[in-house]
Amino acid sequence: MCTLTIIERADKRWLITMNRDEALERIEGEPVATIKNNQLHSWRPVDQQAGGSWFGVTQGYALALLNRYQDTDVFNTRIKNIEDIPQKPLESRGRLIEELLACPDTAAFDRTVKGFENRHFAPFDLFIFNVAGVKPELNCLTWTGLEWRYEQKTFVDRFCYTSSSVDYDEAKAYRINIFKALLYDINTMPTHSQGIDAKAMLQLHQTRCAHNPSLGFNMLRPGRHTKSICQASLSASHFDIDYYGPA
């Protein structure tokens, strides 16, 4: 269970915010920052148990990995067929972010993404947001447990995506509706030209659902909750990070 939003700010920088929803007992370690030439080159939070990550940012790029819980039943059905059982143990999906952030150039990045298809993972969606070019580009690498898909997402200045292992359709509808409501409220205010700021998006990602805590951006249900929130302000040449967690 995680939720990702992307918004273009009034200053033309991009604001990427992501909730990490995890088991109560799962521990997050210290984030890893890589410094090159005395400058911050990349940043990612870390799961202390597996060592992987769900979010990463470097100059011109942001990466977000959401476990594809909606395909869990499909995946479990698939591996019941002995001929389809992977010959190797499943790898940690969280390692994908680390590998991509380590790529020295675009060619290596593209090779690494393509190489994922030869490995064994549980289902996931990996969003790759690139603002280094003339126009921002959002691509998604998906492994459903049955097939790989790599597609470019069409959007103008806003995007919202969520996963959920419980009541997926209801959780998706609830979160997208309050996301759209925030955009409408901002756009109809006299100061709308200022756009949506980081504080407003953080508050959105901290929103709980009163009648069903499992549905909110900031979710809570037996054994699981919103563990942390990552927020990046990104341009082609610079990025800033705020990390709110572990909760």
C-alpha cells in the first residue's frame, strides 16, 4: 500500500510525494545520500530489514516503486503451476531503486531497466519520472506476475497513483477524489496563481479517512500503517528532499 503524486509547481519545478505503507514492525534505517564533487548526487530511504528502497531521486530523475498488491492473486495462481515456479528465489524489489541510482549515464540506466525483465520479483510498478529533457516524461515498468509492461504515462501537470492490498478499488477512488478536490480548491482560490506548495501536498498525504482508516492517504489498519512520507522538489539541475518518518 503506497500512494504517489506528482504536481508541477508555479515555479516550474516538480513536486513528487510518496507515502510508504508498511507493516508496523518493519523498521526504516537512515536514508542514504551519495555525494559527488562535493554535491548531493542521489538520495534514497532504506528499509532496514531488506536494505532496499521504494523511492529515489537524483539530478533530473525521481524513482518510485509501489508493490503491485492488486496482482497478488494472479501471481500466487501462476506459481502454483510447477512449470512456472521461478528457478531462483524472488529478489527484493527494493534493490531496483539502488541499482538505478548507481547508473553512471542514461545508456546504463536504460540497460539496467531492460535487464530487470530477466530476473524474478513479486509484482510491482516502478515509476521513472524524467525532467532532464525538453519535456517531462513519466514511464512505468510493471511486472504483474504474468507479464512485463513498459509504458509512457500521459499527463500534463499532475498525476496520482496508488496500490492497496485491501479494498483496492475503493481505496483508489477515495484517494484520487480527495487529490482532485485539493486541486479544485487551489485552482478556485484568489491566490491560485501561486499553485500548490509542498505544505499542501504533505497535508494531503497525511489525510486520514474518518469512516474507514484503511482508505486514507495516511492509512491505518490492523498490522499496517503509513510508515513514512518522502517529498522531492525536482528540476533538471537540482533537487531538494524532505523525509517525514518513520511514523
